[in-house]
Amino acid sequence: MGVKRKTKSVELMLETFGQSKNALTVVDLVKRFEGKMNKTTVYRVLERLEDEGKLHSFTGKDGLKWVAKCHGCISSNHTDDHPHFQCNDCGISQCLSLDISIPKVANHKIESANFLFFGQCEQCLNSYSE
Amino acid sequence: MGVKRKTKSVELMLETFGQSKNALTVVDLVKRFEGKMNKTTVYRVLERLEDEGKLHSFTGKDGLKWVAKCHGCISSNHTDDHPHFQCNDCGISQCLSLDISIPKVANHKIESANFLFFGQCEQCLNSYSE
DNA sequence: GTTTATGCAAATTCTTTGCAATACT
DNA sequence: AGTATTGCAAAGAATTTGCATAAAC
């Protein structure tokens, strides 16, 4: 492969995430771009942007692939170690800026981790008191 | 639904896990039972045994469904909160008997969690020194 | 003009469903 | 005998692949 090119698909994908910490499923992105970008292209653009360290992904409990913009991520390899949160009510996922120490486990060498939290997001919590 | 029955499929499935803490993918179980139990039955037996609290499952980073025997699990709903480990070398997954405290996150209500650790298991670590 | 990126269709993989046949009690 | 359980085939959902066409440089 040679030099990466600036394309409409790539720019559109990045614009979609903006400065948000919220994650989106690949499936949702495919729907969102219907007519503008082919399904296959969505997958390929995401792969590229992950390689470039601009987006990162994680697997939800549902087995779906979620993607979010990299803000504090040092590298695309670092993404496992910052926790993600998924709202049980509205389903949105987001990155948590939270440091979790990796524990020592006897007879195991732990190199990386994947933390996923479930509960209610700010918006859903607030909606109860209305 | 009425009373659960004791069947060969159910017993075979439980025997397969024995007293091991290791987890198996559903895909692997389907292969393992080829000729003895239909793919559909594997899925249904697993669902039943999870409902009964005898097995529990979690989603791996690969998006695959992993299943393990419940030892310390209080209930099938409790399973999210005990961590799992996956070996980067041999690929085996297992349950970790480890308590991880759930952190407080501002403006979020966290109800449950999913912890997945990656690294090298005992067996693979030992094989290096041979 | 050359090479990277995209679109489309088809293939793959994991999982679920419907329904008739089987087996447990 | 009655109903839970199973097998089989087919449908579904998410993702990948191959190849011809289009777009960036």
C-alpha cells in the first residue's frame, strides 16, 4: 500500500464523530450512511481510521463492534485499557476517562484489559426526575 | 414450559465442562459435538443451563460467545462481575476468582461490569522456559 | 496515468426460528 | 399419552472478499 488519500468517505466518517465521546455501532454507521457510502466502504474506512489511531473500537456485550473517536488514546493499541460505558436504558456507549489498575494474578501475565460498565447515563438518570 | 427433563444432551454438556474453570466458545462446542448433538441443540442446551445457573457466558473481544461452568457464581445475573482471562498465545479463556471494585463515575449510575484480561496463561508461561 | 478507494454482489460466519419427529416421565 | 426436547433446513444478522469501476494524486 502506498500513500493514504484524503477522500470524502474518510472525512465524512470523522465529521460524524465530531468531538463526541459517544460510541456508535458499525451497524448504526452503515444505516446512517445509506446512499452516501457503501456498507463495505464503512468497514474499510473504519479499519483505516483505526490503523491511523483516529478512531478506536471495542466489542460490546451484545457482540457488536462499537467505534468511538480517540481523544486521550495514546495509540490504537492502548484503547483496550480505558473503560467504556453502556447505558442499559438508551443503549448509548461512551468512553470513560478513568484509570483502572490492572491487578496481579498468580501464575498469569496480564498484558492488557477490556473494561465495560453498564448502568444509566446522565441523560437517562435526569429523565426520571421529570 | 413445564418441568425440565434430564436428557443426554444436557448431561453431555455438563460433563464436557467438568470441574474446569476454562471457558469454551459456542462455536467450539458445536464442532466438538458434531454427530452427537445438533448445532441448534447446543445453543438451546446452553441457554437452558444458563437459565438454571449451571453455566455462564460472556462475550470475548472477538465477539464470540464463551461459556464456562459456574463455580462461585451466585446467580446467572452475577456473572458479568467476575473477570475473565484470555490467553493471547493459546487462546484459552477462563474465569478469574478476583474481586474488582466498581468505581464511581460522576453523573452515571453503574450497575454491573464486564472485565476481560489478556495475557499469558500459566501453561504458556511455563512452556517458554523449556 | 498510476495507484488508492469505492460499489456491488456474493460468500462466510455465528445465531435464531419454525415445524415435524423423538424421547423423557 | 402428553409435553419437553431435538434435528433439520432455512432465515437472519454482521462481516469479509473478489473484482470491476471511479476518484485522488
